[in-house]
Amino acid sequence: MQLIYFASVREQIGLSEEDYDLPFGVSTVEALLDTLRARGPQYASALVAGTKLKVAVNQEHARLDAPVTNQDEVAIFPPVTGG
């Protein structure tokens, strides 16, 4: 799986992208985010549960219950703010 991080998520994690092997049993965006948060404090901070992160799977907006596989590209964006 290819993970791509944008804006403040990228800054907090310290990576713009990475290859990631999806753990056994992880099959949704929400489960993926949960496993990423468990990787360490920088991930937990960047991917705070309950925030309205935006996620795209294979360049299409995806809900938390969307399926993911090791062949997917997953992009993670911080909540959108306007002004």
C-alpha cells in the first residue's frame, strides 16, 4: 500500500509518503487509521481520532467504512478549514 500524507499530517508525521504493509485483518479506512495511530506519538497526534480527516483511496474520496487492500493508494488530508 502507498500512503500519502498532506499538509499538517505530513508535517507532524515527518513523511510525505511511505510504503506500508497492511496488517492482517485490517480492511477498512477506519481500521487503517487506527493501526497507524498505534505506530507512535507522531502518528497519533497527526491522525487524532474524532477529527474530520479526509481520506482518498485510489484518488477518490472515501468514507471510514470504505475497503482498503495492499494494492491501494491512500491519501490522508487534515480537516479542511476555511476563512
